[in-house]
Amino acid sequence: MRGVLYVLAALGVMGMAFWAYQENYKTQEAIKDVRQLHAQIGHAHERLGMLRAEWAYLNRPDRLSDLAELNFDRLGLLPLMPDAFGDVEDIIYPLPDILPILVPIDINSAPVLNEGDPL
């Protein structure tokens, strides 16, 4: 009986060693994937920073005004002036819809209250 227990214990230890060996390689693979993802994120941040700098460079007000002047015949763009903007008070907002009367009240048959009557 003791021999069977020793054999089962040895098989259990070998099975656990095999499992730990497999988990070790899975963990190393996952760590490698995470490092690659971090590198990709770093490259994406660098690219995003470069694109933001290019966008800021291309949207300089002096450059845009020069482009508007060069392409005035084709686009018809005028420079922005303070008087080109309106006031908030000049905006006409739509009126709210008038809801239909679903339950009409007949005011002709309402009781007449005297001065001493409670409401």
C-alpha cells in the first residue's frame, strides 16, 4: 500500500512540475506580448505628438489668412472681422409647440362661490 502511495505522490509531483513548466512559458509569452504592446503604444504616442505639431503648424492664423487671400477668386473667403458676428439676442429660437387639449373643462357649469364660502 505504501508503494502505491509513493508512486501516486511521485506522479502528482511530476504532474505539478509539468503544469508549472507550461504556466511558466505562458507567462513569459504574455510578458513578451505586453512589452510589444507597450512599444506600440509608445510609437503611437510619438506619432500623435508629431501629428498634433503638424496640425498646429498648418493652422497658423497668418498661413490661413494668406491661403484665403490666394484662393479668394475660387473660394470667396473673407477675413474674419468682429462685426461679422451677431449678437445672441438676434437669434430667433423656435416657439414651443402648443399641446392639444385632451380633457376640456366646462367653465359654464362651475358653481359660483360667494364671499363667505370656503374654497
